[in-house]
Amino acid sequence: MNTDRSPVRIGALAPLSRPGWIEAGRHLLAGLELGVREVNAAGGRPLELVVRDTAADPQRAAAAVDELAHLGVAALAGEYHSVVARAVAARADALGLPFLCSSAVLDALTDRPTDRVARLAPAQSHGWRIYADFLLRVGHTRIAVAAQPSAYWAAGTRILRDHLAARGGSVIELSAEPETLCGELAASRATALMLLVGTPEPAVSILQSVRRDPRLAELLIGAPAGQPEFADWATSLGAAIPFLRYLPDRLGPLGTRVEAALREQLAEAPSFVAFEGYDTIAVLAEVLRSPDAPKSWPDVVVDGTRGQIRFSRTPGIGVWQWTWPPVQVVDRDPADPDRFRILG
């Protein structure tokens, strides 16, 4: 039996400075830290986080992986931005270092299948198809997309187009420039606009332009990537924007207890990203603190805050994947922006 009491070091990666989405990084890190505190309080070989800021920069993230490997971490955890998580996954795989991706959803997290990388967040194709079905269910078949150049937004546009086309819908790609978008929208006859852009800009300018235009008064505005989950979006852009949220309709006892602890730690309601951070540590504690030797991803069975976590191989996805975390379509209630309404 392994009696080693030295800390198991975990490299934690998160966007903690601009241009990364700082609020997402803060919630992710809060979940990771709470998970470590609770695991260590329960006894056994302790965990220790070694935190590095990726700032949404793939090159900076890859350099951090090299540094963390040199420091002797047993595994990597975290990250929110998909293009950064791809860089982390590639470098971790090359170094033979396990990486549990907490929050990034891009299907092609790696260019080739690997046993070293696993993911908690649902693949983009899974969640965005659910979102497309929601659009059809509420009567929207002609969907406009305002997207900035990026592998993540391009993948999302393709998922929406393919899924809607097979069901009688269509996707029209428009400019993400606020100055020209409203005219293009009015001419397109689209009934819904998907914002596949960064925040606060150009998202704020686009929303302000669309909402001022009387021709677009009935237009549904959506953000499937989940930006409205965070309070800064609600403060800047208002409510009633449907988005994807990776939480169950009702938390169980563990999730309820963790929600209360995270709320106290963050001094605000925790996002689903904070729960992803906590669940990441629950999994890694099981993987890394096995009495005899580290477990492999398919051997893991863990009760997480949002359900039982198991990993499997999924067609088209080259990493071990939790199939699936719960997925909701929600918005913020305009009458009470702190309240989320489940739409599907």
C-alpha cells in the first residue's frame, strides 16, 4: 500500500487576466480550490494546486504546461477557452501528462485520439444540437449568425447549420460589425440572431444596435455559448437571452451543499463553471490517490455535483468524455435577472 504523504501537485489552468474571460476563470478556480480543501479535510494524501493564468492565449498556456511538467505536477486541470484547451491538450499529450479539461467544449479538443486527456464539459456538438432543437420548438427556422473568426465559432455555426438544415431550418451568416448588421438582419428575414462573438465587445454594441432598431423588435437574440451565465453579461446586456447551461433542473444533496459553499466563497451565485471546477477535483482525487497506482479514465466512477461521472469513448471525439453532463437552455428573467428560467 502507498503510504506517501507528500502532496499530489495538480497544475490548474484558467483565464485570470484579459483578454481571457476573467469571471469564468475566477469561478473555475473557486470550484477547484473548494474541491481541494474538501478532499484534504477528509484525510489521505493531500492535493496541492499550482495555478497558472492562461489569459486566453494558447502559446502562453502551452508554455505553462511545460513549466508545470518541469515542476513535477501529476496532472493538469481546468481551462475555459476552447482554443486554449486545445493547446493544453496537445502539449500535455506530447509530454505524457494527464489533463482533465473542465469547461472547454470544442469537439476536436485533440487532433488525434489520446488516452491522456479527458473532459467533463459536454462536447459542443451535443449541447448546440439541443439548442438548435429549442429554436425549432419555439418556432424559429430562419436563424442569423453574427460570428467572429475563430475555430470555436466556426464549429458552432456548422453544427447549427447542419442540424437545422436536416429539419427544415436554415442559417444565414452575417457580419459581426454593429454598423452593418442591422440592415443585413432586416433584409435576411431571420427571426432569431445568434451572437457568436466576444464580450463586452462587440457583443454590447451589437445588442444595443439591434434593440434600437424598430425593424428588429420581434427578433429573438440568443447566445448558445453560455455568456449570459455570468453577472457581468446580465449587467451590460440585460436578460431574456437564451443560452446553454450545464446544470440539472434541481441539484441533489451534494450539489446543494457545494452550491452554498461556493456562494459563500464567491460572494455571489456560482456559475456552472464553478461546479465544473469542483467536479474536476473530485475526479482527479479518485484518479491520482488510488492506493496502488493512478487509475485510468474509464475506471473512474465518481458522484459529482451534477450527477454520476463516468468516462467513455464517443464517436468523433478523441478524448475520454463524460457522456453527458446535464444540459439546459435557460435565460435570465427580465423581472428578476438573478433568476434563471428553464426553457428546455
